[in-house]
Amino acid sequence: MRETKYWTWHMAAGVVILFLLGVHMVTMHLGGITHWFAPAGGEAISQANILFRDGRLFFTVTYILLLGVALYHGLYGLRTILFELTLKPAVEKAISFVLLVVGLGLFGLGTWAAITVHTIAIAGIRG
């Protein structure tokens, strides 16, 4: 029952990734056509448009959410693949612990980066 719950979360994370990655693709790669979140016009990756997006809390939250669900989805998938090797229970426990620590570490680093960029963009917009 416990593994079924984790697998369900894994599948739900895939759906969330699909949605958030779709928003990202439309914003970044179709920005020249749609002009969404590109008030300066031109390329979506121009500095003015990047500062505009990074200064919005919506984008900071969606970046952090995308990071979290992508890490969970990827690391849980890796864990599942490794567990199919029929390892000893102690090795499986060690793998789970290492992946948890790596995942939390990467999530912390990515969250710090997103918040820092948001703070810099706000200072750049106001300053």
C-alpha cells in the first residue's frame, strides 16, 4: 500500500511536470510569437524580459514547484529502477537515504537560487 501511494505521487508529478514545462516552453520558446511575459518585446531571453519574469512571484513559485516535482519524479524513478535489481534490504535502504539526501540538497540549492534571482530582479527593477 505504501509503495502504491509513492507510485501515485510519481504519476501525479509527471502530470504537473507536463503542465509546468508546457508553460515554460510557451513562455520561453514562443515568447516572440505570443509576447506573453515579454513587455520589452523582442526575444524572451533579453535582459529586460528576464528581469520582468524573475521579479514576479508567480514565476519564482512555479520554478520551485517544477524543481520539486521534477526531482521527486526523477529520483523516485531512479530508485524504482535500482530496486528492480533485487538488492539486499540494507542496500535498498542506503539507496533510499542517499537519494533523499541528494534530492533535498538539490532542492535546497535550487530554491535558494530562485529566491536569490527573484530578490536581485526586484532590486534591479526598483533600483
